[in-house]
Amino acid sequence: MPKIPVYRQQVEVAAGGLGPRASSAAFEAPGRAAAGLAQSAGQVAFQFGMAEKKAEADRVYRESMATYGAQADDLVNNSKSNTVKGFEIEAGAFRKEVLASVDARKELTDNQREAIKGKLGGVIDRKISAGRGNVFNRQQTQRSEDTNKALDYLINEGAANPASIKATMNDIESIMVDAQAQGLDVKRDINDISLEIEDR
């Protein structure tokens, strides 16, 4: 039968040196390790959740672009209004409708909806800016056509009524000055018009 002191030494060695005077750190270490593992698992779960939310927001953004992008292009190229102001009203109503459709997506969080609306609103704003230019160019084309028709009328008027040629030429000159200031495409210059009236 072993002696008690030797037995006590063997037990201490088997237990890792734990004895009545063992440090509390030996007992706390497993708890700290478990807490660290739980914290790491929590961070991984949180990061996964955030990545999933971003991926879903990106998917909804792309889906919205596919749905509303063609409509925005149609609005830009075929607006109902012939004035820039009218186009802005039409485009503003379209923008409001698109953003409201994102707000209606209840499966998204507030942050997801705001992120999607920010990106989608930016794209629509760029489209609207291009649309303003298109409407203005259409207006300029129409203004140029109207100016050339008015000049044709005045040329005929001047040729048919020589007594009023001075007043007619003043009107023509006024139209030409305005057309030049507005950047309109006029087919003739003032000298051509004067010669054309004289020839007739």
C-alpha cells in the first residue's frame, strides 16, 4: 500500500498540479475560452447577417433598375410635354412613384430602403437631366422651323408689297437678331433675304 504523501503527489500530478493553493485562473480559463468562442460566433453571425442584408438590397436595386430603367428611358425619349418645365413636372411624378414603390417593400429594413432609394434616385436624376436636354433640343428644332417659316412669310410679304419693304426688313432683322441670340438654326442670313426680296 502506497504511502499517503506519495499518493498525494501522484494525484497532484494527474490533476495538473491543482492543489489547495491552485490559482483561480486555472478554473476561470475554460469559462473565458467559452465566452471568447461565443463572442467570435456572434461576430460571424452578425457579419453574415449584414452581408445577407446588403446582398438583398443590391438584388432589389437591380430588380428596380430593370423594371424602371426602361420606363425612365421612355420618359426621356418620348415625354408628353414639349417644354422643359412640363417635362420636369412629368419626371418628378415618375421619380416620386419609383421611390414610393421602394418604400412599399415591407420585407426590407429602413436602412435597406434608404440605400436603394439613394442609388435609384441618383440614376433617375441623371436620366431626368438628359431628358431636359432632349426636350430643349426638340424645342430648339421647333423654334428654328417656326423662325424659318416666319421669315418665308415676311420674304413673300416684302416681295408682294414693295411699299412696306422697310417695315418688313425691320421685322426680318429683329427676328434674325433674336434667332441668333437663341442659337436657332436659320437657313438664310440677312443679305440673302434682302437679295431674294429684290429678285422677286
